[in-house]
Amino acid sequence: MDTNRAIDPELLERALAIGGERPKTATVTVALEEYFARRTQAKIIEHFHTIDDWNPYHDYKAERSHHDHKLGLSG
């Protein structure tokens, strides 16, 4: 999909210098991927400490072992 957009030339040159990708479309693609990743991480971080019954001392390995043993999966 070809899309022509007006991009600030100074901003694009700075991105080219830092990223080193060529051609310019590769730089824009990488920039958009990084933008998406950062925004996605920010959305995930918003949910940190929102689980009310979080127990930092919960031993998930012991629970898994007990569950596997009940199902006859332990060796």
C-alpha cells in the first residue's frame, strides 16, 4: 500500500542518522513499529498493581506440582 505523507524532513533526517536504515521507508516502518511497541507497553503498565488479590509470595511451582500430581502427570 503506497501512502504519501508529509513528514517533517528534519525529523526524518534525525531518524535516518540514529537508525541507519535505508531507504527512508524502512526508517518510517521501524519508527512506527517502535511507536506501536512503546504505546502497547504503556497500556500494559497502566494495569500494573491493579489486581486486588495479588500475592507476591504465591508459590506457583508448588501449586503446579500439586495439580500435576493429582492428574497423574508427575514423574
